[in-house]
Amino acid sequence: MKFVISVLSPSTAPSTRRALRFAQAALAAGHEIVRVFFYQDGVLSASNNIVVAQDQQNITQQWQTFITENQLDAVVCIAAALRRGVLDQTEAQRYGREAANLAEGYQLSGLGQLHDGLQQAERFISFGGE
Amino acid sequence: MTTLHILNASPSTATQLKSCLRVVSSGDGIVLCGEAVQALRAGSVAAQQLQACERGYRLYALQEDVQARGIDTATMPVTLLDYPAFVALCVDYARVNSWT
Amino acid sequence: MAKSVLLISRQAPWAGIAAAEALDIALAAGAFDLPLSILFMDDGVLQLLDQQQPLALEQKDLSANLQALPMFGIEQLYVAQHCLTERGLAESPLAIAAERLDDQQIQQLIRAHDYVVTL
């Protein structure tokens, strides 16, 4: 089965960890993840600026590792990202901001990528709220 | 073609459960995860709402959330899921409706 | 044949940007000519009301985006009747034309779409 998975909350939310465990189980079962789409507060989960205490699970890092190791298409909605302060190099330069903080392995793009993913896939599941 | 509804908010503070129970179709599934597993507490208003729904749906809950909260599900007609089972369920139902 | 999406919008227009970000999903579908319907439910029904004054909160008017929907080809708009009634709005005029649905009709609406996106 082809999945599109959407993450709508920051890494501190239980739902973002839940999304990761679900995605890991989906791949382990042999399913395909067409795209992981980060929207609303989920764009914050794609920041490379997050520092997690030693005695806690680093869900941000785990998501990034999962995406890069499995070469997944991780798209972060650009409009949602800009208004929450998650920028890549291009956008940081365009708007004269000091830092680009989009984590490696993620791309900024539009909502069209969500729809494109849905047209290719067979199942959509999103993880938001807490 | 059936729908798997996913609820994650507390039944005391959010309207997810009440609204979902209005629009769930016969044959659908409901997965409780996160704070939504509070609805499994026997004798609670939310548990009564789950049981009062006339349409036949199948009830599931994420095992880790039930366990973390120390909820006894012995008296509720609920199937506990690990993540592989959760994924399999999403394949079995025709569509997934994640309530936020 | 393109897969269809039912967008269920549940947030009030003035309670943060969730309502606007939900609507953006609809506009994006329209821009790509994809079949998408919107169901306004719970506090989401408040987006459809007449007589709202966003300038009082120094906010952009969401109803401008709502009115743009038909131009993007998004014409299937629905509203949960019981949610209007619960909020004392059963008789209130809606600024945007949306078909009122009862619970059974909503159940059917969900079954009629390939995907449901609830925000």
C-alpha cells in the first residue's frame, strides 16, 4: 500500500512520535511512503535548531535519520514554514534572515505536493494535535 | 467502503469523540490514541457515549497509550493495537480520517 | 480518474490560523483542478457566518478566501446542520452558500470520497 503521512505538530507533541513509529512500522511491513508532508505546526519538526536534553528521546533527530536513511520525500509546506520561522538557505537569503534552519533531507514546497502525493497514493494518515 | 477514524484528544476537553460518533458509519472503525484512550475508563461519560452509539463500529486503541495511563480495558469491547497492527488496520479500511 | 478529497474544517475563524491553513488546502486542490469538497463542522461552521468584522482583530478576512473558492473550481461546500443548531445559528444567514447536511448525509458524504483530511 502507498501511504502519504502528514505531520501537523512540533516534535514535542506525542503525535509526532506516534507518526514516526507508524511510519517505521509501515516501511517494516513492506509498504511504500510516497511522501511525508509537514504542515501547520508540523513544520517545526523539520527545524535543525532543536536541542533535546540528554535523558529524553530526540524525536526530531529520529525523524531526520528515518527520512535520510530511507531516502523518503520529506516536504515541508513553505508558507506554513515561513510564518513559523523555518527557512532554508534560499528563503533566509531572500528575506534577509540570519539563519537557515531547515534540517538536511527536507525540502520546502507548496501544498500542491500534498495533493500530488494523494493522487499517487492509496492511504492518507495525519498526526496532529497532541 | 469503510472509514477508520483516529481520535487523539481528551473526551473531556475536545469535541472529537461526540462529533465522530455522529458521523461514524456502520462498519467503520474507531482508533483511540493519545488522550482519547481516556474514553475507555469504565463508567465515564465518554465510555457511555461510545457504548450508546447505535451504529455498529469496531473499537480499537493504541496499546502503549492505554498502558501508560494505567487504564483497565477488560470490560470494554476494544482491541488493543501495536504499531504493526495499526498500520495493517489502515490498509484494511478504505480510508483513514484522522481527527485533529 | 482523479482521487477525491473531503476536507473537514472544524476550527473557528478567529481561533488562530488553523481555519485559514485548512482553506489553503482547498485552494491548492482547486489550482490543480482536483476534486475537493469542504464540510464545515463543529466550530468550523462559524467561518460561514455573515456579519463578521475581522478588522476588529486586525486580521485578514477569511471570507475573502471562502468567496474565492468557486473561482478555483471548489463548489461543493457543506455545513453540518446540528453544529449550527447547537450554536444557536439554525436560522442565521450564511455568508457563503453551503448545503446543510444532517448526520446521515454526512456519513454518506464521507463514504463518497477517496480521502478525508480533517483539520
